[in-house]
Amino acid sequence: MSDPGAFGTGAEVCLVRHAESEWNATGRWQGQSDPPLSLEGRRQVARLAERLVAEFERTPVSGLVCSDLARARATAAGVAEVLGLDARLEPGLREMDIGEWSGLTREEIAGLAPTLLTRFDAGDPDARPPGGETRREIRHRARLALRRIVNADPSGRIIVVTHLGVIRALLPGAETGNAEFQRVSAADALTRRLREEHADGEEGPELL
């Protein structure tokens, strides 16, 4: 199993889920489609920036990195303006690619592929939406992206604006709402899933 101390050398990350998009508001699955923020989402960005200012009042942020999808970029832009940072784009932080399910509601997906949706909801690492990627693949992609971010700032405090699928890929069971965040050590974010799966006797890190 990977050694948590091998990553980040003290780096800390604040994993932020983007603010509400128009499709979040209407219950449509997004994946890598690119709807803009809703009106409420734009309001959420302002409140998020205020919370992050308070959160990092005594421990200044050294970097801001975000997914290149519009909803994440717009969220990061609001944070960047308040904190006086420049947001760097990292395509590896994109949401899970759900292929042909993008733009559909849960009910519409259930009508088209009930068995596959049940497997997907159960966390099957190899359940693949038509034309999309598996949970196993996004876990691998998310860890590689975060490793690149941390390697560029190995002792910093970094705000990472991304998507729920990426946060869950790194932090099993995470329930991060729109414009909410989780602050963790980089070592924890890079190894938590591997450690939990190892403890449960599940698949080893070489498969992720």
C-alpha cells in the first residue's frame, strides 16, 4: 500500500465543489457537459468566497487550481477575485464522463438502463455509462491530477475547485454540496480510498 507520507510533504488541499449549475437546479446529470451556473449558483460563489477568506485567515492560500469546465471555472473566478489569486486550469479535475446519460434526469436514465444504473449507484467500479468512463477510471484520473497539483506546490495550501464525482473518487462517501468544501492533507486525499479498500480487503492500489 502507498505510504501517505510519500505525498505532498505537508501540503494541504481544500477540495471545493463548484456552485450550483442550471442543470443541478433542474436535476439533470451533467458529467462533462458544460452548463453555466444558475442564479443561485452565482450567489453561492459570493458566499463561498467569504467562507474561504475566514477559513484561511491565519493560513494563507498558496494556490488555486480548478477543473476546466465552465461551472468550476466560474466558481474559481469568484474565489480568485476575493483572495487575490490566479486560477490554474487542470483538465484532470473534470467531472466523471457519463457519456449518453449527460443531460438526462435520473428517471430518464432509469427508463433506459435500469440494471446498469443500479450497478452504477451501488458503486460498481466497472459500471460504464454508454460512451462514458467507469468509477475505477475516474479514481485513477483524480489521483493523478491531484498528484500533479501537489507536486507543483509540495508544502502549500491549495484550493482545488472541482466536481462531486472527483471529490468522491478521492474521499469515499463524501457528501459535499454545491459551493461546499472539505479541507484535508494532500496525503490523506491521495491515499484515503486506497487505505479504506485495503482495510476492507477490496481491490489493491495497483488496480486504481
